[in-house]
Amino acid sequence: MSENIKKDLEILKSGTVQILPEDEFLKKLKSGKKLRIKLGADPTAPDLHLGHVVVLNKLRQFQDLGHEVIFLIGDFTALIGDPTGKSKTRPPLSPEEVLKNSKTYLEQVGKILDIKKTRIVYNSHWLSKFKFDDVLRLAGKVTVARVIEREDFAKRLQEKTSIGLHELFYPLMQGFDSVELNADVELGGTDQTFNLLMGRFLQEQYGQEPQAILTMPLLEGLDGVKKMSKSLGNYIGLWETGVQAYGKLMSISDELMYRYALLLLSKTEKEIIKLQQDVKTDVIHPMKLKKEIAHDIIAKYWSAKDAKDAQENFEALFQKKDYTQAQEVGLPKDFKKIIWIVDLLKELKAVNSTSDAKRLIESGAIFVDDVQIKDFKAEVSWAVGTIVKAGKHKIYKIK
């Protein structure tokens, strides 16, 4: 194996969970040809977060190594919604919602990929042209037993939870996308493994060389436990300001910061081990390292200026206690001067839900003008200039 191939393989393997089959993937790399690398995303929501960046980062590595990157927008499959990990049938989206979400995806993906070198495709271009006999031929390639092997389908059957017949077609449609594009490699999160393997299977059925698949880990959210998700409120959105994103990054655990460095900054396993050793031997303080990692993430996915401003803002607020740098938020003119603490937190957008507020209050993380709020039912008064702290790194100043 040449040194160049070894180097490329080390870069592309770093941070992955599985390469299936690895020998076929290596054979494709050794061929020296420009590989077609596919990543699909259904625009079921308008916003992307750093959890999505993990697999996009890997796609960018392929792009930088000279391969053809194909970003597939599943505008047709989004009408169904990927049932992966879902305990019930997803509500369908309208074509208008899908179109709107697709536009925001491209804007946000441009933060990671070189859009000028990226082939953008929409699976409605071929799936919407299917006639019923085309659907039957595709369905005839796969057995029902194979489809319901999927863990989430099997679980729903066991629990006697309904499964829409259209949901069983989703893996087939994603797999057919690989046939249409004649993909050499497909990327996805570990939760996509079944669908990615379906792509390999269908390519074989249609006489193509099957794609290799690379699965990427699911990035844990700010809580360090569950995967990053808007619905769980543990996310860092690509649409947020650099200041907001930096503050959230500084709230993660010291252990989680290494994982963020690995998956978001494309560090190698060797580099992460070196960072851990530097902290252990007091070469660098963990707070200083965390600030460097947060700065580099903001610089990479926002801008160098955003990173500089965000770090200065954080240091002023949390190290120098200079609340002039706090995020200023205006309240409605008719907003009550004495209000339930939860309603105030929601109006400030400091929490996503009542349960989120309750969790913060009960953990002692809510302060109004440096007074800790311990009672979930408490009513508080506010005025212009009132400082509200929610959690470790959210500080609001009422204007």
C-alpha cells in the first residue's frame, strides 16, 4: 500500500464507527479513481445543528481528497419521513414545507462543504417519476422478512404499535437512490446502518458494484447522554450566533470536549490522546483547553471574527462578571411586572419547555439579580436592567 493511500485511509477512518466492508473500501481507494461519495438528508426540519456536522465533516474530507461529493436532498422521501428510531408513524410534510426546508439546508451545509465542488441532487427527480409497476419491481427485490428485521420495526411489532405500509418502503427508496447515483461510498450515522446496507443490496440486485458504507457516531448533546436533538433541547444550532454557540460549548463536560474535538475538528485519535495526556500532566489547564476547542469550532463553522468576539464575550461575562456583555432581551410592554418564573424564562427563550425550566430550578441553576430561585412555583419581579441567569452559561439582561 502506497504512503498516500495509507495517509488517506488514516484520515477517512478517523472518527468512524464502522466501514463495511473495509476490504472493499480499501480496494476502491487503491483503484485511484475519483469515487462518488453519497450523503442523503431529508429536509424534515428547517435547521441543522452540530450533530449533523459530524457526517458532513467526513464528507468534506472526501471532498478535500479529490473525490466527487454528492449531497442528496431527500425532498421525495421527506414526504414520508425516515422511520428510523421512531416509535410511531411520523406526520407527513407538505411539499411547501419540504421546499422551504431544502433551501435552508443548502445555506447551512455551505458552512462545511465547498458548495461549488458539491453535486446537489434531489431524489424527487427520479422517485416522483415511478409508476406503480416500477414500485412493484422495486418491492420484488426485497422480502418482508428482511425489512422487518430492522430493530425499530421489530420493536414496534412486538409492542403491537402500528406501522404504516408506506414506512416499509423508506429503506427501499433510500437504497434506490444509491442505484440511481451508482454510488461508490455512502455515509450516515450509526442509526442509518440498515438503510445504508439496503443500498448495497439493491445495487447488487441491479447489477452494480455495491457501495461501501461508512457509519459515523451520533454526537451527544450538551447533556452528554442523549444524541443532539432540537426536540430534546440539548443542541447547538448552526443558525445560532457565535456567542450563543460558544457559551453552549463551554457548558459541556471536560470529558465530552474531547469527543467534540474528535468529531467536529477532525482530530485524529492520536491527537486526542495527546490532549488528554497534556491535561493529566498539567501541561494545559482543562478550562484553557476547552476555550481553545470552543474557539476553534466557532472559527471553523462560523468565522474567525465570531470566534474572537464569542471568546471575549464569554470571558467578560463569566470570568470578569461584566454583565454589560449579557444578551439583552426586550419584553412586551404588557408583560406583567410580577410573573411566574417559568413564564419569564420562556419569554427570554432561556428554556424550551416547562419541564426544562423545572429541571433547571430544581438543580439550583436559576438566578434573578443574583438571587437563587429554588421554588418552581415562585413569582418574581423584574425591571429594566434585571439580570437572569439560566444554567451555567446563559445570562440575559432585560432591556
